[in-house]
Amino acid sequence: MTYLLFKKLKFNKPILTHIVVDTQTKNAKNKNTMDAKEISLNEKEVKPVVDMLNDYLANYHIHYQKLRGCHWNVKGQNFFTLHIKFEELYTNAQLTIDEIAERVLTLGKPPHSRFSDYIKESKIKEVNTIGMADMTMVETIIDDMSKLIELERDLLEATDKAGDDGSNDMVNRFMQFKEKTTWMLRSFLGKK
């Protein structure tokens, strides 16, 4: 049996203060129970997708922070161009991170939210952008995007196998953005 306990605050508005769940009841849910079935997905088939999305989230957080560092620390003749571009990219990355986390929640599992987990799980590694040459920054971001695209391709296969069209569509959109951005950054560097 579940009890919700409320406490009255100012203006007589109730606020939820406790939830009591009888753990002997078969209806009690484990906090890690996935509810993918609520959106017509098979929980067992979606679990690997959720795990991969959490790894993807970890990589995106490290990439995001690297973009912030590049934005803050870029110097040289390309300052104005790159300062604006890095801001555009970290703003996009911030929105992407939110969408990934919300997709994990949609699939019924909490997204990872500690930087210690991100650092441990991420293929993308932290770098010190202080004193880094502007063109090296661009190369570093291209390298990150390459790793993210690799993760996205793996996710596309896993989401297809699980029948998770929602995650597949989301990841595909993110990958297309990075593919185009990679082409533009490589062109900026004068590379093919």
C-alpha cells in the first residue's frame, strides 16, 4: 500500500513531503524498473539502448565542456570567427544533452548525472584548452565529433534492433548535424 503524506504550507497549499511504499506489496516498484512498455517498447530489448544513451550522454558532457573551454580560451587571428562558432556549438550541445537525458527518462531509467561518471565512461577525454592554438582547438573538436558520430552509428543499429524509432530519429538528427559541422570545420582548416 502506498501513502502520500502532505504538509500544509503558507496559503494552505499542500506539499508532498513523503511517499511510503509497502515493499512487501507485489506492486512496489524498484527505482531502476524500466517502463518502456508504457510507450509500446520491449523493456528487455530497450535496456542496451538506455545503457548506450547514458554512455553517449557522458561523452556529450565532456565534449560540451571542451567546447566551453575553447570558447573561453581561443586567441589569435581567428578569435572572432571561432569564439562565435564555439558558442554556437556548445549551445547546440547543451540542448542535445537535455534531449538525450530526457529520452533516457522517457525509456524509464534515470540518466547519469555525475561528472565523475562522465569522466569514467567517456571515450572523449578532457583537455586543457588554456594556451591551446586556435587551429588545434578546431582539430580537437573535429576529433570529438568523429567519436560522437561513431557512437551514434552504434546507437542507430541498437535502436533499430530494439524497434525504438524515437531514439533512432533523435540520434539520426544529431549525427546529421555533426556530419555537416565536421565538413565545415575541416573546410575551415583547409582539409578535404
